[in-house]
Amino acid sequence: MDAAESKAVVTRYFEALRTGDPGLPDLLTDDVSWWVPDASPLGGLREGKEAVLALISSGADLYDMSVPFEVTIESIIAEDNRVAVQLVIEARTAKGEPYRNDYHFAFELQDGRIRAVREYLDTLYVQRMLFT
């Protein structure tokens, strides 16, 4: 898989996340892992598709899903099966407040699907905006 194909997989993931596409699980390997910093209320390592999908879906209750969820990719860099993405997520919290956070994701792909992710974000901001 070349860099352009790897970027396309990751871009499809974020579009599927934004739109609630039911095909999102097909973008993940069965043994996918996802790491979030321990300082986050959702922090830790999740291993396996079921655990990762549970992490992804756990965020839905934190937002007002009647307001469009925006993902703005600011930078995407790929080398073979590795993709680094810098992006901004904007939404409305379940409490009705605007949410805007900067993220960095490091993806590892295998056979055209996401195998591992490390997610970096402002964990203090998440705590204040979504969990208090």
C-alpha cells in the first residue's frame, strides 16, 4: 500500500466518523488497537475491534448529535502504511456548549485497514468540556 492509498483510508475513516457511516467497522482490522493518554477520562489502551468500537461509540453521548460534527484535517502525512494526521474537531457538547479541540493521530495500517492508532489531544480541555 502506497502513501496515497494509506491517506485515503484514514480520510475515509474520519468521513465515516463524521457522518455516522455504518461501514466504519470495515475500516478496522479485527485486532485493531487504540491508545488515548491516561490523563483523558477515556484514556488507556483498547485492543480488538469490539473494544475500539465501544470507545468510539462512547463519545456519542458526550455531544449533541443533532448538530453537525465537523472534522477539519489540517495536515496529513503518510509513509507506506503509517499516517500522521493533525486535525480539529468541532461540535456541540451534550450540555449545549461549543466544542473545539486539536488532535493528532498516528495510524498504522495493514492490508488497507486501520491496525493501530495513537490519539493525542488536550485532555484537560476534554475533562472540563465533556466530563464536568
